[in-house]
Amino acid sequence: MIEFLVGAVIAAVVAAIVLIIVDKLNLGLSVDGFGSAIIAAIVIAVVSAIIMWLFSILGITFGGGFLSAVVLLIISAVVLMLSGSFLPGLEVNGFVGAIVAAIAISVVYWLLDWVLGLFGIGVPPPPV
């Protein structure tokens, strides 16, 4: 149980750092500060989990391939827009901004995973 909590805290901090990096790059998403980024990371993870749970209840699964990646990108953009609509510290600049932010979040996670992987450190998966 303690490993899960430590992992969740580390994942939230890493996600908050990624959100701040994307905010600084001005790519369709803005966060008011580190506290707002942590809250946004947690809310994005919860909203994403609920949406994926609903898809699994409906029997919708996502395999591999280009079409699946496009569908998951759209879902990530919708999750960002939903989270931004009720979080005061997170602002998403429309659907195109959400798509660009979702791509940027994925790229920043990939780069962070690659750099830390050079030192033998793993990065928790993104919430989106």
C-alpha cells in the first residue's frame, strides 16, 4: 500500500512538472503555478481513468496502430478540455490548443523518460 502511495505522489509531481514545462512552451495550455499543476495533474488522471473505465464498460478497447493513436490523442484532448473547464488554475485554449497540448505532454514525457532512462531512472506513465 505504501508503494502505491509513494508511486502516486511521484507520478503527480512528475505530471505537474510536465504541465509546467508545456505551460512555459505556450502550446495551448496554461497553469497558474506548481500547486495548480499538481491539482490539475490529479484531476486529469481521475478524469482520464473515468473515461477509460466507461469505454471498457462499453466494450471499447484500443489496440495498436495509427488509428488507435489518433483516437487516444482526441480522448486526451477532450480530457484536457474537461479538466480545464472546471479547474480554476488550468486553462486550455480550445480544441486545437488541447490537441497541441496533448501532443506536447506526450513528447515531454517521452523526452523525460529518455533522459532519465540514461541514468537508469524510470518515469511514471502520463495521466493522459
